[in-house]
Amino acid sequence: KPIKWSEGEVLRLGLTFDLAADLLAQAGLDRLPVDFDPRGAGYECSVERFPIGPILCIVPYNWPYNLAAHKIAPALAGGNTVIVKPSSQAALSTLALARLIHDAGCPAGVVNAVNCSPEIAEKLAKDPRVKMLSFTGSPPVGWKLKALVPEKRVSLELGSDSSAIVCDDGDLDWATKRIVAGKYGYAGQICIAVQHALIQEGVYDEMRRRLITATEQCPFGDPLDPKTVCGPLISSGAADKVMEWLVEAESEGGKILAGGNRVGNVVEPTLVEFASSERRPRLLCEEVFGPVLTLRRFKELDEAFKLANDSQYGIHAGIFTSNLVTAERAFRELEVGGVIVNDYPTLRFDNMPYGGVKRSGFGREGVRYAFEEMTESKVKLVRVR
């Protein structure tokens, strides 16, 4: 991970725990009026949220600190204990966080971290003492785990292939900067990274030119260089996959406009244009999880929404427009968990509800929303007179 992204993740880690601490003063206890019903005269009703018990938290490699925090912090705020399983590809970061939590005074047995094999993780998920599985990672693994525990509470935050729609009336300078950052930052290894740039016909040629230039100028390579935007992929296998998909895309009508080369595990920021959507290489319909952006044009908004919705995933989408009616249409019609207006779909604040639809999973993170997933409400109705 480029050093700038790493520093930013640590800052967000602290904010995420702060948000969870704030819940202790305001969340989990409500009073409800019942005197709207004549039978409710003389009664008081309160609702309190209770812990559900041990929660298994499986954390991915791409945000080993903050995505761990998004599970640990709300779980603790709700009074639960946790078992944290880091990604085997980035275990040291998540284990270091668990050690810091212990060093800060967390009682033994409350936060438990174990770097184990997938087979052991499956046994943990099925153990009746574990009351919930909170999983962030790849769709195949997430859905497999869900099938193993059909009667257990599960939250899945899986992959996506987010679209950024640029309308004729959008700010092209801003859209170019944000699409490039949202695609090539951290080599695209983010589940809400921009994968598809959908550009309206009136500005297509200009945006095409801008995106080619910005892609060619995007700093890539050494993750310790503060200027680097696009660092290496997590493994040689991940880089192999991206290059394989590029070869397939070219054979299916895609044209590489910029990039397309590889040195070690670093794949250059790459822009691929598709003149039509009749053929369906994996780059157009599956999550590449690498620094490759597709480029397509559209005439009317209906076409853009159809292209964006013609996906098996749906976490975030972005739209660049100066028309509030267009923005509202996007919010109502795009089949995603969140619509980001005049910014890239990669934008997330840690108090927002965060999650997807379709193959992207179900349930929501974002501290308060995860807190609700990780607790059970109980009603107390008292006759006072």
C-alpha cells in the first residue's frame, strides 16, 4: 500500500474507534410513547440493545487496520467479544492492532486474534458459540461461508465493479482527477474502486483525451515514495490475473489507450476503451481488483443507468452532474448501496452505512449500523399506574 494511503488508514482507524466510543453515550436505549393507543395509558415503554455474544470478524488484506476497526469497535461498543481472523496476506497489521488493543488495557478474552487457515476459520464460523459472522472479502469465499451457517447472523461486505457516470454538464477537471484517483489509488485494490467510466456523448472525446493523459501521468511504482498513487498488487498471482484479463479484453474488442505493462507485481495504470457492450469479457462484468479502468460512451441517462445496473454487484456508484434532478434520478434508479454525487464512488466516510446489494453482499457497516447488526433489541413495557 502506498505510504500516503497507509498514513490515511491509520488516521481513519482512530476516527472509527472514536465513533464507536460516542455510541456509548447515545445509542442502544430508546423510549417509545404508547399512549397513542388508549390501552397504553399508564404504561412506559423502553427499548434497549443487548450484546449477542462472540462475533467472528474476518478481515481482508486491503485495509487491515480500518476494516478490522469497523468490526471490532462497534462489536465492543455493543458489549460483545470478538475473534478476529486477519488475511493471511496481511496478517501482521491486524495482529499488531490486536496487540495495541491489549496493551491499552482490554481485558483478556475480549479481543482475540488468530491467524489461521481457511479450514480453521470455517470451523470457527460453524461453532455454535459464535453468534455472528462479519466477513469482508471476496464474493466466492463470503457466499461459501454464508452457506455453511444458514441460520446464523451474517454480514457480508464483498466485491464490486463500481461505475462513475460523467454527464455533459459535469465538471470535467474534477471528474478526471477523481476518477483517476478512485481507480489507480492503491492499484485498484479497493472494493469500491472505479472500474467503469461511463461518459456522455457530448463530452466523450474531451474526457477520453483527459483520461488518457491523466492515466499516463499517474505516479506508480515504489509504495514508499510519497508521490506514488498506484503501488504493487498484493501478489504475483494478482498481477497475473490482471494481465490475463487485459489480453482477454483486447481479444474481445477492447483497445488499450494507456498503460498495459507490468514490472514485477506493479501493473501500470491502464485505460481500456470499449466501443460496444455486445461482447462481455471479464473486465466488463467481473471485479478486476487492479489498476484497470474501462471507458464507454452513452447518449441518454437511461443508457448509462442500464450499463451501471447491468452488473452482478452494487456497493457504490458515482455521478458527475450539475443538475439536481439528474442526481436525484441516479439516487433513485441506480441499484447500489450508495450513490456519490459529484465525486468518485470510492468515497466513504466511516459513519455512513456501508454495504452492497446483489452479489456484493448484505448487511451494513459504518459504526452505528454495524452496532445495530451486532446487538439485539429488547422491549421493556412497565405499567406504572
